[in-house]
Amino acid sequence: MEASGAAARASRLRPRETARAGGRASTAVSVGIISTFLTVIVVLPIAALVWESKQSGAHAFWQAVSNPLAVAALKLTFGAAFIVVLINGTLGTATAWVLVRDNFRGKSLVNAVIDLPFALPTIVAGLTLLALYGPRSPVGIHVAYTRTAIVLALCFVTLPFVVRTVQPVLLELDTEMEEAARSLGARQTAVFRRIVLPNLLPGILSGAVLALARALGEIGSLVLLAGNIPGHTQVASVYILNEIESGNSAGAAAVAVVLLGASFVLLLAVGALRFFVTRYERA
């Protein structure tokens, strides 16, 4: 009897163990496929870029990245990107708020317009902005070939990121807490600061990360609009393009590595900040 009971228990355990083993095998295959895909698409190109940048030695690498024109291009790129993130972080959040909380005529049209930078080729975006803000501006505003034009172009191409990451958060946000706070006499600003903003902050940070990454690597809309004046309106991406066209691929790769490394550090920093914010909210 005992032997037959043990055999019955063993027969019941075998399907479970088989299912677990099958699940582990499936997970291993999935992880292997994903790892291979990421290695081919992301890791190997980055490794090739780093190898190319150091092909002429550490001294040549340092000379390339410490070139005054390269330093000026990197400073301009990061400065403009941070300004754009602040602008779109604020106005993008306000736009998402209006689209979610307000009803008005033409709302669907506004939604379509916000997604337009996603659909437009960036060179078309640059041509569009040049037609509006260039020498023949129909509104009399001529800021082409200036740093202001760079900020305007980057605002144009990065606006959807913040709006589209904040919108879903607002849609899922429970309004009962806001109504309860107002019924207790809290002002609208206090309700937004203490209830709404903490819930929106992870979405705003996510949008800011995407906008920052796009702004740092943008080139198409800036080729026509920025003017490409070395040391003044030349951004890092255009500087890298010019170095490649001049035959200095190692110097271009060196500046690209600096841009890549700084972008990676910034993304990690914002990701850590977002993690601590969400952990504080869960606690």
C-alpha cells in the first residue's frame, strides 16, 4: 500500500516537474533570442564605434575630443537639449492635461498635429521650420541659422514624447482624491502640487528621457536650419557628419563615443531618479 501511494504521488509530481522544466527551457530560449538580437543590433555596433575611436591610440582620441570645435559642438548640443527638455516637460505636460481633462472642438485635430513630428522625415521638418523662420518668413520672424533656431527645431521634433507619455497616466489617474481635496477647501494649485504632480512625475521623466535622447542625436532638422557655423551653431551630430565627410572617421567616432557615453550616464541618472520617485510613492 505504501509503495503504491508513493508511486501515485510520484506520478502526480512528474507532470509538474515536466511543466517546470519546459517553462525553464522556454525561458532560456527566449532569453537567448533576445540576447542575440540585442547583441547584433545594439552591442556590436557600439563596440565597433568604440574600437574605431581608439584605432589611432589614446592620444589621438584625446586630441579629437578636446578639439575646441568639438567641445563647442558638444556644449551647444547638451545645452540646447536641456533647454528643450525643460520647455517640453512643462508645455508638453500642460498640453496632455488639456487633451485629457478638457473637451473642445478640434480636439482630434490637435491630437493628430501632435503626432505629426513622428510621421515627418526630419529633413522635411527642417525645411518646414526654415520656411517659417527663415529669410522669407511669412510672419516676419527670421531666426534661422541661430541658436534659437536649434532650440525651436528640437522642440518641434521632441514635443510628442512628453505628451504621449503623460497622457496615459492622466487617463488612468483617479480623480476622486482631487475632488475630495477640493471639498475640504484645498486650492487647485495645492491639489495639483500634492496629488496630481507626484503621480505624473514618472511619466514626465520618461518623456523627458526620450526627448533628451532624441534631441542629442537629432541631425535632419538641424542641417538646414542651424547654419552649421563651427563654434557657434554647429551641433555635435553635424560636426560628426562633417568629420566623416572630411575623411577623419576616427575623430568622428571619438566625438560620437563622448556623446554616447554622456547620453548613457544621463539616461541612467534619470532612470534612477524615476525609480526612487516611484518607490517613494509605493511606500
